[in-house]
Amino acid sequence: MLGYYLRLALMSFRRRPGISALMVLAIALGIAVCVMTLTVYHAMSGNPIWWKSERLYAVTMDNWDPNQALNPKTNLPPPEMTYKDAQFLYRSDIPLRKVVMYSTEGVVTGAGSQPAAEIATRVTTADFFPMFEVPFLYGAGWSRSGDSPAQPLIVLSRRENERLFAGANSVGRTLRWNDHEFRVVGVLDDWFPRPRYYDLNGGNFQEPDDAYIPYGWGAALQLQNKEENDCWRPEKLDNFQDYLASDCVWQQVWVELPDRATRERFQSFMDGYWAEQRSGGRFPRAKNNRLSDVAQWLRDNEVVDNDNRVLVGLAFAFLALCLINTMGLLLARFLNGAALSGIRRALGASRRQIFAQLLTEAGVLAVLGTVLGLALAALGLAAVHHLYAAAHLGQRGGYQELTHFDVTAVTWAVVLAVAATLGAGLYPAWRIGRLSPALYLKSQ
């Protein structure tokens, strides 16, 4: 019976190709706009490490100006910490894993015939890789013993490994980073968390760094932070040692706390340190020591703002408008074909069969509109990606990394669109099925 209904639907399309194409286009436009908007919104609001989000905590303490918060709107602590505070907290044995890090830049030379190049480099502790579950193509990260004293070890991104070593297994090879010889111990596999939750400096959707070196090299080589450096207290900053001893905030601290008891212990540890420092003249503001899990961290930093939510609402409003127009066109189409439905009723077809046949026709329109809508969405996302890529001179990172099909967003948009289109066909199909066949038989 379904095959018969499909044949009737195709015959109806051939009789009225113009109105059929108009309905398919209306559905397609609504779906395309929704898929594009939902894809970007879902990528922006997603939690890239949701399976362990409640175990990972960004550590912040408010050591800012007593007369004005760094962010008066939210009254949150600075997102980074001072070097001395980060060092003290890192010495705690409470966390399962702990990371202190910042981003710098280094010049890579002496790797084959490749010219010297400046690359983004993360100065970090060994737990960075297991804590954030960073995938490896070759090798692995270093152990904690490689952090202090700093060992000449380096981990490369897959892209940088392809540039320097043509994608070969480079573990054990050496290169020169900032004129110091480093041995490659690992090469990352493809890894691009969106947003870059562990470090939101420089943009929420920036790409990961191209190289990673042990944390001890930061002080040993006096490596400057290339991103956020915030200071409020007038201090003598004549050299790098002054900077390390200052109240400037520039280092990120993350800890992995597997359960509530461990979290409470570390919170008490932070509060005790805060009280001790406050009695010595530091931390002039009210106590504001925070452990923010990944989801809370993204909310606090407003990774998804209200404008994006408004755009999603407008996209669904546009889809609703398209479906309302489709409903009107379907009703007009079915009324024009009511004579054929009347003849079928007179020949023995039940109201249920008429309803099913007309609903099948609406379903075919929904499928065709969905397919065309996905194609238009793909073209639209590709066009947006091209525009952003051109604006960034072909470099990765930024909003262009969100312009790709997201399976979850596409699935929800398609299911909603098909269900809504079928829903739009319910009333016209019911209306025609309730008409008396005698009215149309008299007119034949």
C-alpha cells in the first residue's frame, strides 16, 4: 500500500510541479537556516570533555585590587594566577593530577631542511596530557620528573610533525627550539577541543599549540607569556625574577579531583593558604577562592552569549514561518485535488486511507525538503568557513573551526523538521478526508 501511495504522490507532483517545488524550497530554506545556526551554537556551547567534566577544575583566587574587581560585572576572580601562588598550590599532593601552564612562542630550527619558524608553544607540567586525555599518534608525554629540573623534551602537534618530519615517527629525533636542543618524545594525534576550555586566552576557539615543553623551562629560559598578563599593583618589574615574584596573574592552574571529599580537602587547602597570605598583607579582597569544573568554567567565561541564543530562536521562528506557509500550500494543493479524493472515496477508499495517502505525499515533500536543506546548509557552512579562512589568511582557529557539520545538531534539526512538516500536513490531510465525496461527484 505504501508503494501505491508513493506513486500517487509522484503523479501529484508531476501535475503541479511549480507549487511542489515551492513547498520543497520553503522546507529546505527553513532546515538550512536551522542546521547552520544549531551547528555553530552546539559547537560553541558544547563541553569537549563532558565525560570527566566534573573531575576537572580550574583553580582561581582573587588577589586583585581591593577597590575594583578585575571584572566588575561578574565579580569573579582573575582567570589566571600569580607564579608564586601557582607554585604553592602545585606542591599539594591532594589532587590526582595537577597542571600549571601558560603559552609562549619559540623558534624551531635544525629539523631537516625546513626553514626556521616561530611556533606557539605551551609550557606545561607532565599531567597536562593524561588529565585532558590528549591523544598521541607516536610516543607519549614526559613524566613528572621531566618538569623540575627541566629535561630537554618536547611534544609536537601532528601538524608541526608533518611540517618538520613529513609526518614520520619523529620520537627520538632532535630539533632546536629557541637555540636549545630538545628531543621529541611524542607526537599528538588530531586534537582540537572546541572550545579550548583549558585556556580561553586569545579566543575561545583558538587551535591548540604546536609544541609542548616541560614547565621548568619557563623560569630557566625566562619565557614570557604571550597571552594574558594582568597587573594591578605598582611594582618593580625590572627583570624576569621581579616578574615571578610580583602579583601579576598569568599562569593557569587545573587540578583533577576524583570525588567530593578530595574537592573539599583541596578547597580547605586553598582557603588556608589564602588566610596565611592575607595575614601577610596579600589578598586584600574578600575571600573568593574557586574550583570551577569545565561546565561552570565555560559559563563563567560566557563562551556562549545571549546573542547566540537569540539567533537560535530566530532560526526556529524562520523554520516555523516556512512550515506555516507549507501548510497553507498543502491545503490549497489538496483542495485542488479533492475531486480525485472524492472519486477514490466513491470507489471504496476509507477516510483513513485518504488521510494516509495525503500524509504520505506530505512525507515525501518533507524528505525532499530535508535533503535539499542539508545540501544548502553544507554550502552555507562552507561559504562561511571560506570567508573566515580568508579573513584569517588561511590560518586555523577562531569561528571558522565551528563551521562544519555537527552530527548532534544536524540530527535534531532534521528530526524536528521532518516531524514538523508531517505535522503541517496533518490538518490539510484531515480536512480533505472529512469532505463528502458526493460534492465532487456532482461536479464531474
